[in-house]
Amino acid sequence: MKIIALFGFILSGCATFTAYNSIVESYHGIPEAELIRTWGIPSKIHGSGDSRFLMYSKSDTAMFGLIEERITCETTFEIQDKSVISSTFEGGQCWGKSKYNLNNRQFSPPD
């Protein structure tokens, strides 16, 4: 029974990251100004060559039984010619919002 529960947890985690990936990728090709309008001011901005990288970070503390663990998500968008050209994310706190609308980009970014 524990194996089935663990397998279900793993699969739900994969689906969650897939949903978050779809959200992040929906910003590819949009103007930088629209990204900032919906996500807010980035946590960090770095430049390299012709690219700018806008980073959004979220961290929180979660309790797993008696163990307190820090969970994070860092999402980075690469900007060239004032448009988003790519994105990456990493961390255990990256997941999509259930009411996200890909067409209108109505999204509350990670807190």
C-alpha cells in the first residue's frame, strides 16, 4: 500500500511540474513589459552579451513530520530584443496555479 501511495505522489509531482512548465513556456515570445506586468519586479536581473536574465525566486519553509525543510523555486526568463526567448526553473516549490488561463496570461506568480 505504501508503494502505491508513493508512486501516486511521484506522478502527481511530475504532473505539477509539467503544468508549471506550460505556464512558464507560455511567456516565450511576449514582450518583456508584459512579463513584468504579470510577474512583477524580478528578484534579480543579470546581463550577458545580448541577453538579459530576469529571475523570480520563491522560498518557504515546510514541515514534514518533525522535520522543517526549506523549499524554493527559481524561475529565469531570458530576454533578447525586449522579448522573452527562453525560460528555466528549478526547485521543489515550482507548481502551477489551478485557475491559470494560458490565453489571457492571468497568473499569480510565486510569492
